[in-house]
Amino acid sequence: MPAATPRQFHLNAFLMNAGHHDAAWRHPRTQPERITDLSYFQELARTAERGRLDSLFLADGVALWGNARYNAVGGFEPLTLLSALAVATEHIGLIATVSTTFNEPFHVARKFASLDHISGGRAGWNIVTSGNVAEARNFGLEEHLEHALRYERAAEFLDVTKELWDSWLDDAPLIDRERGVYSEEGAVRPIEHRGTHFRVDGPLNVQRSPQGHPLLVQAGSSEDGKEFAARYAEAVFTAQQTLADGQTFYKDLKSRLAKYGRTPDQLKILPGICPIIGGTEAEALALADELTGLQVPEYGLQQLSGMLGTDLSGLPLDGPLPALPEEQDINGNKSRFTLVAELARREQLTIRQLIARLGGGRGHRVFAGTSEQIADQLEQWFTEGAADGFNIMPPYLPGGLDDFVDQVVPLLQDRGLFRTEYSGRTLRDHYGLQRPAGRPGLSH
């Protein structure tokens, strides 16, 4: 009997304009003037593919994130950009955020099926429900939908989208020129969905794609978010500050899968980490301090106010946080609110110190050290039940990604923790996930 294949990391490159640190755009190693330059992102994508990473990921919202006076914000719509990156790469997966609150299932099903065809089976969808009132106000609403209602809508949205992807049989295009038949009767059929939030006839006007369904990714860690992930997600991007918190989240989410008829290996959990890499630990810490020194307090204060659902303007930066609302009273990102509030309480941080701590990862873990120390941290979380892989968030670009690919990845490969070559063609192959079967075919 052949030996079992050793468990290995999954690595995703989370690309964000000049880098994840909110002061990255001010650092001389970055190129903020290129964030609407296609060739810039093509270079980043090729770097991630050179490292044999599973995927790259573009976050998105339908409002301007942050104050454009103080940060290099804005940029490309992600699905448009990923279509261009698909033809500049061959293997790496291409994941984009799209909201279920401010879209319709038919639009989303059509766009991701198209990207999956264009890329040869490398598309992935990071499913969000949106949590920012500014987004609602770009769509004619004064307030965004209540948290639980957003997830209720998202569940029906996913069901409809999957039905649309399956409205074509895999072998629907028969292409019988002699008989003049492109597809047999019944190979393409309407879905006739009638639900609480959506009425969709279908069928989709795109043939079933190479992966059947693009990889489904989710990033919420609230109770509603975890239940949604357990039911639908195949990969989860999460923010955990400590190994113990990571282990708790990992065990909790995996334990929820059985009720939906799923097994633990059908869901990959990838905590985010912002690695600040130096030739020595002192060099890495100095770079971290340098980035902190470039922060614009007005920007950090605005971001922190949004995370905590509390207006902090006018408060002394060197004082403590004021009294905060309870999580149940937050109608935005509940899990990020709790993470930030608990970090401030646990370490008794002032507002200025909290802004500094959040500058690199907005709640994701930031770790400064040598490439060996970074590799050790990743290995520990992976082997001690806190992760199936990692969402790598370079603090600055392009150098932060270059350093990770050239210095950390080879160490992981030497330890047998990460691939040295791609063994499959699709994003599902990279993540070790099966292709959804779709509906039964016709007998020709």
C-alpha cells in the first residue's frame, strides 16, 4: 500500500495596491503611481506564480476604502483585472471579491463562469455580504441591510448561482453539424428559481466552465459567517492574532462541517499574515518601525473608527479607547470589531499604539523577522492545528512579495511543506478539491 502523501501548505498572495501597510505608498521601495498600470499587476502575478503559489487574491468593495488624501486607494475592478492576468499567467489561481448584497446572482454566475473559461479553470470567488454603510449609499440605501439578513440573502444567492452554473450539462455542446444540432434537448434548461429574495428563470448564457463551479472562498468569522462558511466555502480567509485563537477558530469551523454532510478536508483555512522580512531580526524590526513612522494618524484614526463603529475623532491619540458598543450592536464586520477591541483590551493599547498595530494588516497578524523565523511561524501554525495554509499579505509591493517568494518559499519547500511544481491545471487541483459533478447527463 503506497504511503500517504504528506500534508502540505496552501499559499495565497493577497495583492493590495502598494502593499498592505497603510503607509506603504510613502516608502521608497513602492510604486504607488502604478496601481492602475496593468503591467504592474502582471509582474506581481508572475512573481506569485514563480513561487508556485496556489492563488492570488484581489479584495474589493463598492465604495472608496479609506481617505484618498492619505493613501493610495482605489484602482481596478477585480474581475476585469483578473481576466487580463489570466492571459499573462498559466497556473496560478485567480480569486476576486464580489458582494452578494449589491449584485444579482445571474450577473455573478455569468462573470465567474466567463473568467473560469478564460483562465482554463483558475477562477475563485471570495463571497462577502458587505459591511460598510458607504457601500449601501452608493446603491440608493441610507443604511445597509441588517447583518443576519445579509447572510440570509447570501445563502439564497449562492444556491441560485450554483443552479445557474449547473444549468448547462458538461457535454451540452454536442456540435453535430450534419444534423444542425448544437446541443441536445434538455442539455440546457431553466432553473425557475422562486425564493424569498430572488426570482430567476435561467438558464445561464455561459456554458458550464472547466471547474464546474469556481472555487468558493469566504472571509467572515462572525457566527453567521462561520455557519455560511461551513455550508458553502471551500477556502476561508481569516484573521487571527495568536496561535491559540487560530487553533480555536480552526477547530470550531471544522467541527461545523458534518451537519452539512462535509468532511474537514473539503474546507481549507488560511489565516492572514503580513510578513515583514529582514536579513536579520533587527533589520526586520527596523523596517517595521520605519513603516510605522510613515503612518498618517488621520488616516489610521478614520480606519479605526470604521472598524469599531465608534467616532474617535477629537480623542487624544495617546489616551485609551472610549467605551465601545457590544458586538451584537455592530452592523458592519462583527468579527473584525471583536478582534480589534480584544487586542486593545488585552494589551492595554492607546489609540496611537492600536493604529500602529493595525497598520500592516488591519487586524491580520503582522510578524517581523528573518525568512527562517517567518517559515518557523508558518510551520508551527500549520502543524499545531491552526491553519491549512496562509493568506500572505506583503507589507509593501513589489519587494515584499519578491522576498517571500525568493526567501521563505524555498525554506518551506526544503522542509517538504510546499510544492516545488504545480501538479494540476485548475485552482481546484491546487487546493486538492474535487470538481462538482453537476446534474446527470443525457444518454445520447
